[in-house]
Amino acid sequence: MSERGHTEGFLSRVVAAVAGSGPLCAGIDPSAALLAQWGMPDSANGLRTFGLRCVEAFAGVVPVVKPQVAFFERCGAAGVDALQSVMGAARNAGLLVIADAKRGDIGSTMEAYASAWLDPTSPLAADAVTAHPYLGIGGLQPMIDLASATGRGVIVVARSSNPEGRTLQRARTDDGSGPAVEDMILAAIAELNRRGGVLPGTVGAVIGATLPPSDYRLADLGGVILAPGVGAQGGTAAEVGALFSECAAGSVLASSSRSLLAEGPDVKSLAAAARRARDDMVAALS
């Protein structure tokens, strides 16, 4: 038994969930625009209703949901309370939850972020949390250690599809003679998953589904790949299948948010959209 946590590591839990419900992660992104589209108030109550409607639609259809923390935080303490309600409902429905918080710091601050998002005693505890490595991937160690001890995951932003990030991520290390920053990060993730002291598969990576193939061999990563960009950002199931063809079965979670949520607020319409997207991903990644 992992200390204070699950009997399995995060990668194993994702692989098992994907085997049951397919390789799709459904975003829960209650932006002001989507709340208006759904006819809901731009308030904490609107956030809660939106999120619970998503959980009802996605339960049993996809294995994982990913609440975007920022949309809840903008309503202050009441918004965070709504997030807790949505995450709790998702867990009760048998869904894995990735908190899309993109935290990154060092020392005691990182320990506090880890405690907030990964400690089983925290009301915000998720199955995994997204993180930024740009204060040094070693700065994430407190979060990685707690994730390993509790059977949870840390999913590190490595190759994002937004154009603003590409210049930094593609920059060459060692005065231009070394690997790209993104490949250095991917190699560091693989090393963390291999070395003693960290439960294998604890550390994953965010890799945009709309990007060209990585120079780093993704089959060596040893963790979960979260692949955003499907749907509204133009990524297709065929592209996901081609980009991650060498990765271990069940280790890739294609992520879709806006294109699914545009089908709301009707629960049946949301579920049907998620089912279509899931089935496309099953076919592409088989």
C-alpha cells in the first residue's frame, strides 16, 4: 500500500481506467462565455452547476476529467468551494480527476502546492495535478515525492501547442549545441520514472496533439501523456494516433474541452459528444 494512498501508481490506474472507458480526458472549463452559452450565471453557483452537469454526462463514458482550476479560482473562496464539490462528485462517480492547476515553484512553496493538490487529507486532493518545470524540474521534487507516496501523478508541461510557448520549448540548451529544452524535460521525466525512490509512472507530460513528432522517443517516457488540442484547437484523432503510435497502450490521454462543452448544457448531448470523441480515439490508438 502506498503511504496514505492507493495500492497502484498513477500510470497503472490510468491504464486500467482507459481499458474500461477509452483514452479520452474530458475538460471541465466553465469560462464566462460557456456559462453564458449554457444559460447559467457567471457565479460560484453557476460554476458548481456547470461542473456537476459535466460529471453527470461524462461518468461511465470517459475515464478522466480535467477541471481547469483558473475558471473556479476567479470566483474566490466560493469558486474553490464549487471546485471541491465538482471534484468530489467526479470521484464518487468513479472518474479520475486531473487538476489543471499548472503549479511550479521551489522549496516550502512547492511543498504547500503538493499538500493542497495531492495530500489525501486535502479537500482539493486530485488523482494528478499539472505542473510547470521552468524553475527547474528539480523544484518539483516535493510534489513528485508526495505523488509517489500516495499513488498520484504530476503531469509536467513539456511540449505545449500554444504558439507563445514554442520558442522557449524548442530553444537549444548548451549554447545551441544540446537538445531542445522540451526534449531535456522529457528525458528528465523518463529518468524520474526509472530511478529508485519514485514509484514508476508517477511523472507524466503534457504534449500538444497538434505538434509535429517529438525528437525525444516518447515510448521511453514511462508515464502518462496528456495530449490537449483535440477538437477546438484543430487536433484530430488521426493525428493523435500518428503522434503517439509507439507509446504503451493506455498511457495516452487525448484531452478535449471546448468542442465537447459546446454541446451542453443537455446531459445527453454532452455524453453523446464525449462518446463519439472517445470512440474516435479508441480507433486511432488501437
